[in-house]
Amino acid sequence: MKNYLEVSLTATEPIEAHVEIITAYLSEFGFEGSAEDEQVKAYIAVGEHSETDIKVLIDELIEKGLCEKAYQIETIAPKNWNEEWEKNYFQPIVIGEQCLIKSSFHQTDLKAKYEIVIDPKMSFGTGHHETTSMMAEYILELELADKMILDMGTGTGILGILASLIGCKKVIGIDNDSWCYENAQENIEKNHIDNFEMHLGDAGLLKSYPNAFDLIIANINRHILLADIKYYHQSMHKGSTLLLSGFYESDLEEIEKECLKYGLKRIDYKMKRSWVAAQFNYQ
């Protein structure tokens, strides 16, 4: 397993708006993270960026007045992330009145048609973030029987697991982070899913799946989505659906413009706070 760098920042007022800007900015450079009130913790694998480069990024945030001048950068070894999440606010959640997401350490009386057990590591896909919950809502709205699904940037596997529980034919998951790959595998087993196949890699793997998918789910970030839409298109067929999230309302026009190059027409979008999830059809 990789060691990670943990960057700890304190957002300035207005806290909610600045936390969103900070996390979006860092995600552009490959960071994943979480926030509790004004505290933002962002993680990236050791070696992805030098500490000097990371300090330059943080200095830009400070210069823009988005966070306090005091911050920390620490190297962290692999942890028991279940224990970390149990201590830090991951609570059971019901999405769309149909899907209960909880961890194996939760005791809850909540019930739903679909129940998913997620024990996250570094993947941060618990359903609490607006992008994950909106994507789950879309999945709950679609007819998935006998459909082939791609869960791109799988994270914890939550979205692909939900698709499987609803009744899709098969899920292919792809993630380029070994922690996410291992965590998704563990969560697939915890939920007794037997039609979810995980792969470690990036969009380059899609060359093995021409015209294969009825639905592609990609909850990543604007930079990666814009680079990979052309690969998603090659793995779709006429009538396929593409669900994209991980970006802001201000990015939707650029995302839509890139999709239109490949005959992918936006038919709907959802928004929570400033985050967006959009549905495109290949026509």
C-alpha cells in the first residue's frame, strides 16, 4: 500500500463557500479530501507532487484569502480507515428514500429497499457528499435490468454496488488508486455482489470495451472528465446513458460542450449547493 501526504487547512470566512473552493481546487491536482466545519484534510499519494509544489498550491489558496496561513503537511502510513471514519462523523444515510448506506460498525433502526454496507478507506465515497448522493438518486431513477454498467473512478464502489442491487447485468469498475481498488473489492464482498468486476487502471482500459456499456457512471472531477469523455464515448452505443458528476454548476457548460462533440446530449441535471450531476444520452 502507498503512503499518503495529508494536508490540513483551515478555511476562512465565509467558511462553506471557501471549503468548496479549496476542495475543488485541490481535486484538480489529484487530491481527495474531506471537511468538518472549517477544517479541510486533503490526501495525495507520496510522489504525485513534491512537497515544494504542494506548498506553492497552498500559498495560492492563502494569497486568495481562502484559508489561514497556518497549515500542516504530514506523511501518513496506511491506517485502519474504518476506525478513522467511525471516529469522524460518517453516519448512516438514506438516499432517495430507497437506499440506506451504513458501515459495518453502525447500529441503526433505519431501513430501506436497498441496503449497502460501506467501510471506507481512503476512498471517501460514503454517499454524504452531494455528488455521490445525486448520482445515487439518478441510478435509483433508471431502468437497469439486464444493463451493462461502467463505474469509472469507483472509489468505495457504492454506486456500482447500488446498480447491482437494483438488478443490472454486470458492473465493470475502474480506479487508478490501489487503495480504492482494494476498498471497492472489500465492499463488493461485504455486500455479496457477484457481478461486479474491478480493474486497477485508467480510461485507457476502455479500449477493451468498445460499445459495451448501456450506462457509464463517472463521479470524478472536471479535469479528468474533460480528458476522458472521448474514451467514454467509444465504450457506449446509441441509446447509452452517461452520468457525470464531481464538478460545479459553473463547469457544466464546458462539460456539455465536450460531450456534444461526441453526440452526447444533456437531457437533465441536478444541483446541490453548487455541485452538479448531469445525465447525457448518446443519440
